[in-house]
Amino acid sequence: MVSETKYIRKKTSAAVSDSVQESVDESESGDDNVAGAVEGNYEELGTIGTVPGSSSKMRLSLPTVARECDRHGVSDRCAASIISAVLQDVGIINEQDSSMVVDKNKVRRERVKARRQLSSKRDSAFRGLYFDGRKDRTLTQVKTGKKYYRRTVSEEHIVIVEEPNSEYVGHITTKHGDSKSIQQGIIAFFEKNDITTDAVMVIGCDGTNVNTGALGGVIRLMEEHLNRPLQWLICLLHANELPLRHLFSKLDGATQGPKGFSGIIRRALMTCELLPVVKFEPIILENCPILDVEVSTDQQYLYEMCHAISDGTCSPDLAARRPGPVVHSRWLTTANRILRLYVSSDGPSDNLKILVTFIMKVYCPVWFHVKTEPSCAEGSKHLWRMIKFSRYLAPDLRVIVDKVIHRNGYYGHSENILLCMLSDERPHIRELAFRRIMAARKETESNATTTVRRFRVPELNFEADDYTELVDWQSIDRSSPPVMKDLSDSEIITFVKNKATDKVDYPRFPCHTQGTERCIKLVTQASAAVCGEERRDGFIHARLHSRKIMKTFNHKAEFKFQ
């Protein structure tokens, strides 16, 4: 006999209508709908034909379950079914007592509560502000008449990350992708969440003009709002991709759309992983550091393929692996496919040889130097390596590469070079850096102006034998690194007089934004799973919190109590 349940209304019709709306708004999984929200607004009085205890409510909190559901993308309905089945198997739920049965509404409420608690745990101040954005296909709720429907729209999301620990802070939704909208959105986010900007000393992002414009970029607008200079830490991995991209366009033609290809090499890249490996001419890999850090699958493929081409042999296992998708926004995978095409080309063209040689001599070595030495204290050295390694190019190709390097030579600014010199292994270089910082501070004090210095990339010396010679120190405007603002003049003078050999201790902010990009991926996943900025934020915090506690769980020894 099918059991029947009697309900009474808990609220007036108007109150229930408002409550239903709230429940619909809080609905987080695709299984929840208006009917489920209405059902949650009734109080169970008793059942007809049910077993004893079935009318009791399950009042235990399930915060761990809620986090794990968000981490693995489990719907409320599936989670409720699995939890109840496990409790039945261990004997907690039986025919005599079904009070511990969990339904989907219980899971939904627990997820909402857990997300709100995790989202509220933010530091009130941080020193390193990193940001990046992208347009996501975003799930949203639209009211049509008296019903709510889910629709997918395109929204601009800006992710805010705290460095040097790559801590996700939050994200904002902007109507426009211009610099003013982004800057105002970030400031509004700080004010809304009571986050002070007094301690912010560095700002990091990629090198697009919206971010780095000298007059109206996001960083410039942030400096004007704070009325003080910030340390510009522009992603070096992005900067390293641009010379390859422009060299590719010169040799094989311009791209056609986000995934469109026009040249002979570009078209061949689409199916290069299906081609058999042939005997190819080795190209020696030079100046590439030993990889001793954790990297992604695509980065590992690049590293191993470069060594395979240098050795002159490509193993069947490496040839069978996928080199990554063909997307113009990810030139790492494009570089992988160029190398894969080379080992399958019996008679490679001259243009293909030029591209492969550039990857082996410049792109790959610089990439892994940045990955193994990611501190901002090494940024100017990486820029100098990019210049030095590319000197082998023919003059016509070198002109193309040099223009791109100069436009993105943010680590050639005096503030970043001095920061690098402070951590140099050579004591006389560190002493020279301190003297130049003292001179820059005195020059700043003598200028009776309240305007913030304007950050511009200086003329670079492409024939420099050392990173300290990247600029002409006599002709540029020198300024003290903002990251050193907590170091007083007396401490600098003491250091110079004593000719100390110890390196200066300051936060080692990263010179790339890969930590920010990982958070962007989380926002993209949340955009497809839940509706609303606050709910997306809670969804992301739940995932990050779960991963922080237990990175993997493949067997019992890896389980961590949460």
C-alpha cells in the first residue's frame, strides 16, 4: 500500500509565495524546481500507512557532505539518494526507524548554509592583489509570468586573488570589460566585504592594454585611487607566448577566428597527433633548467617533447599522448603541436624548422625558468634571458620579436630591476641596488608633487650582457620599488655601511598569474552550476576548502577527517 502524507501550511498564502521565491533563488542544482521549493514550505504532521518514526525530521548538520557535493558536482537528488542508501547499509536506517533519511531539500539547505559560512571567512587585508577575467556562459534565473526558468547568458567575470599564496578572494560581474568598470568593481568589492587596501603593495595581471595602459589602464586607475604607486608584476608566461605568436603569424599567416587557421602549418596542426613518427633531425635544447616543480599535463608534454627532439628520438608512448587543444588563447598547446608535427615530418619546411628552433632555444627555456624560479625577484632575469636567447634569429625575424618583447618589457622598469638586484647572489650588486634606492627616494622627496609616478616601459638594451644593464640608468627615471615601502631609510643606510651579504627579506610574489588562472577555471565551473554571484562564490569556496583538507582520496591512507 502506498503511504500517504498529510501536510498543513506553515505560513499564509502571501508568506508562502515569498518563501517559495526565496527557495527557488537558493536552489543550487538542476534537480531542484519550484515544486520542490513549495514542498519544503510545508510541515509534516504525520503519515498514513508509514513505519514508526518516519515522521521525525533529520536535524543533524551535514557540512562535510555539502562541501563534497560541491567539490564533485553531485546534484542534491543524487547526494540524498546515496547518503540514505549508505545509512541503510550500515543499519542506521531500517524499517523500524527511518528518521535519518535525507531528502534533496535537506542537502540543498546544507549546501546553501555551508557556502555562506565559507564565503564569510575572508582576510580583512592583503598585500598582493592579482586579478584576471574572462567571459563565461553563466546560468541565471529568469521570471516569466509566475514561473522561473533557467537560462544561459554570457557574463564578464573578474577574479580577485591574494598573493603570494594564491588564495581565492572572490569575483565580480561587470557589465562592460573596460578598465574603468573593472577598477570600480574591484573597489566596490573591497568596500562591500570590509577589505582594507592599506596593505596592498603589488598588483598582478596579464599584459593586455585594458590592464596596463599608462593613462587609463586598471592598474593606473587603482594607483590613482590609492594615491600611491604599486609594484607592477605582469605575467611573464603571457609575455613569453607573444613572441612565438607574432613569429608564427609572420611565417604562416594570420589567424581566422578563435580556432580558425589559414596557413599550411596551422592546418596541419589540427591532426598532427594522428601522424606516425619519422626520423627527424635533432635540434639541441639549450639553457633549459631541470624541472623540479609540479606542472600541468600540457607543460610536462612540452618538457618531454623538447628533450625528445634534442635527443633525436620520440618514444611511442610520448607520440601517443595528446598535445592539447588548438586554441589561440593557449599557445602552450600550440607549441606542443608544432613539436609533434615536426617529429612526424619527413621533409619539414623551412618555416616549420624556424618555429621549432625558436621553441627549443627561447620559448621552452624561458617558460621553465619562470616555472622553476617564479619569484618576482627573478622577473628581470627572465626578461633578460628572453632577449639573450633570441639573439640567434635572423635580423628580419629579430625585429619582430624585439618589438613584442619591448612592448611587454615591464620587468625592465627600474623598480623591478632594483627588486631583482636586491636578491642577487653578488654582494656588490645588492649594495648598488640599495644606493640607487636611496637616490631614488631622495629624488622623490625633492619633487613637491602629489601625483603618482607614471609607469612606462623604458627603452631596453637588447645587447645587454647582464640584466642590470637592461636600461641606461643615467637617462631613465628611477623610483624605489613599492614592495620595499616598509624598509626605512635607516635600515637601508645600515645595510650599505655594513656591506651586509645577506639577501633582503621581502614577500616573494609570483611573476606569473597561473594561480589566478586556476581560480578563473573555478569561476567558469561555478557559472555553469549555480545562479548568482554570491552562490557562485560559496560554491568555489566549498570546493577549495574541500581540496585543501583532502587533495586526493584513492585509498584509505589518503582520507583526512574534515
